[in-house]
Amino acid sequence: VQYGAGTLEVKLTGQDRPATFLAGAKCQITLSGEAAELNDLRANDLVDITHDTPGAQAPEALTIAARRPPDPKRWAILVAGQTFEDRSLVPLPNAASDAQLLQETLIKRYGVPEAQAQLFTDASQVRLEQGIPDLLDRVQAEDKLLVYLVGHGYRDGEGKVYFAPKNFNSKQPATSGMALQWLVDKMEKCPASEKLLLVDCSSAAAAEAAAEPSTAEMVRSLKA
């Protein structure tokens, strides 16, 4: 894609030489079925192009329907805590939709295979502590991994930080929460060449406000 010139060089099915198409201002572009701009397209995207200028050296495209092929070396784990059995934790009405939107974006725009973009919504502690390692065990040395948490964090009296699953009990965080240090240790052992942890935790929740650390405080609690 030549962004400045507004052109695409496309390898056509059944032909050895690539063809160049002009993407003018009137060209309608989509990526995975959603409206897009030329700047959104990347090398190796698969495209279907319509034009009405046969024989032209650089035909002007009328429509470009692009899709990004899945990259088997990309993985994502997304965990959303929206509702809780412990009533001291305020429900987070947008947590699940935020995680789902990120999951869809990773699949459509970043080439994460659908089967490798695992979303856990309102999962129990047991489900998380079984499901997350199961996926991490499948990641290989040259792969890339993203882990995203959205929900409530909780800090116990010893300063240890937990992510609150569906069945979290603020009176027993060590036995009902998913320890953030546990997750980071699992990620450290994962052989992926690139790893990224995104934490988006609310601190506007508990009856004991001091027990809910900010995202920055959660990160500072981790051991190197």
C-alpha cells in the first residue's frame, strides 16, 4: 500500500505480475465488513476490488473489501469481571462489552485467530485458574501474547493484590480471588517472544475503598 500516492499493489489470483489500483476519494473501503480508510490496510491483507476501467494502467477502484488473514503466532486472553456475588463490589456495566470489543478488534484488525482469542466473562476463580494456563501452554516461543483484565482489583491486609472473579469474597480474597502475581508468574513462564499485560481495574467500588487499589498500585505490588 502506497499511502501517500493512494495506490495498492495487488497480486491477482492466477497472475504472476501484481496490478496497481488507485484508491480515490470516492472509493468505498471496508475491513472485515466495517468501514475503513486506506491507512487501515496492510501488506498481506486479502482484498476484493471492483472497478470500471478495464485496460487502464492503474484502474481506479470503486470498492475495496479487505480482510486480514489470521496469524497463528498471535494469542490473546481477555478477562472481564462485570457482576459479583459479593455485594460490596459494585457491578461494572461496561466491562464485558469493552472486553468483547477488544476481542473483536484483535480478530478483525490484528489477525489474532478466533480460536486463540479467549474471552472469560464473569468467570469463577477455578475457571480462570484452569483456563488461563491451558491456553498459555499452547503458546510457542516465536508467538506474541496479549492479556487484558477489566474489572475490580482488591488488596488484602498483607498488600497482596487480587483480580475479583464472579465468586469473589472480599472477606477471603486469598481463597476466592485470582492473584495478580500468580498471573504474572504464569506469563513469565510462557515462552512467547512478546508479552503484554493490560490492566483496567476500577477503584470506585468497595465499601472499603482503601482495599481497592488503582491500576498503578496493582502494578507496583508485583515482584520483579
